[in-house]
Amino acid sequence: MSDVRLHQSWLEPLRSEFANPYMTGLKQFLLAEKAAGKRIFPAGSEWFRALDLTPLDQVRVVILGQDPYHGEGQAHGLCFSVKPDVRVPPSLVNIYKEMQSDLGIPPARHGFLEHWAQQGVLLLNAVLTVQMGMAASHQGRGWERFTDAVIRLVNERAEPTVFLLWGSHAQRKASFIDQSRHLVLKAPHPSPLSAHGGFFGCRHFSKANAFLEQAGRGAIDWQLPAAG
């Protein structure tokens, strides 16, 4: 991981993780996948994009995804987000529907979520890479241990933070979050397969903003500007 690109605020506290043998094993696995001609998403320069756009000391909300989109041109390092010229995926369509119901914000015509990341919304997948066309293909290779370390760093900070955990996969990360200081909101995954089971109507966006305002950290502007 010598070509790691992430904000300096994360680099030092995560240095011991990058030096750990499990990360060496993960790097060897990814190199072998590439050597075998397999395409990996997102591009290597974007694996840590969430940590580059959202400095540790500015994290106000954490949204956890599972692994990157595995279609051509979709993933760019932020969970649920796609590049501006890519069709909005079904789970994000449902996120927009809930946002409209909760806050009255009309759905954006694109799925590019960097506006959230730049405000302190850490859009983190549990697994940071995937093989093209093969969902969950890089699970169990070490990324989960790394992203556990990321969540622990956010948890250890004194500033009250909101964790939006959608689906059972994300909710497994709740075990080491101090809920006496931070707000943990759980709901089913926004996927079309599960959104009607309680994601719709969860009102997580307004609840997150109410908590942040009460804590003196300011509300998130969830409305996305037109993509450039």
C-alpha cells in the first residue's frame, strides 16, 4: 500500500494498520488479482477516497456501505455514490426517496455524493475493493479489519457523531461504538429488496441533524448541488 492516498489526519493514526501483516496479505491478494487479468473497482487511487475527502477531525456522520459497486465506471471510493454521469443505482434512489419524505428535498438527478463527504459525512464501505461483476468478491481478505480500525478512531473522538447503519452487515460494526456519546441509528438496507421493511420512514436524516445541532456541531446540508 505504498501508493496510499488519504488525508494526513488519518495517515498517522492508521500507520500501524498499514504496517500490519494482514494489510501486506491484502496487498498481495490484490496484486495477484490484477496479475490474473481481473479488473478491480474502484481505481487504486480511489480506494481510500472517503478518508481523503473527509478528515478525521471533521467527521460528523458515518454512513456504512458493504462493498463498492461492481459495474463499469460506477465505484469511485464513496459508499452509495457514483460518478456524475452514471445512472443513479436503486439503493441510492431509495435513499433519495426517504430524504424527500423526511426533509422535503427533491431527488438529485445524479448520484455523486462528494458534497456530503466535504461536510463531514464519512461514506465508508466495509470492504474497499471488488472484482468487476462479482459482488462481495473481496470480503474476508482484510478490508473489514481495516475499516473496523477506522470506525474505532471515529468512536474514540470526543465529538458526538452520528452513525447511520443500514442493513445487518453495517450494524455488525455497532458493537464497539460508544452509544453514550454517539448516536447510532439502525434501519434495513435501502436496497429494493429490503427498503420497505423499515428503511422508508426511518427519518434518519432529520434525526441526525437534530442530534448534531443539539451537540453544537451544525446540521448537514443533504441537498446535493447539480453535478459539474
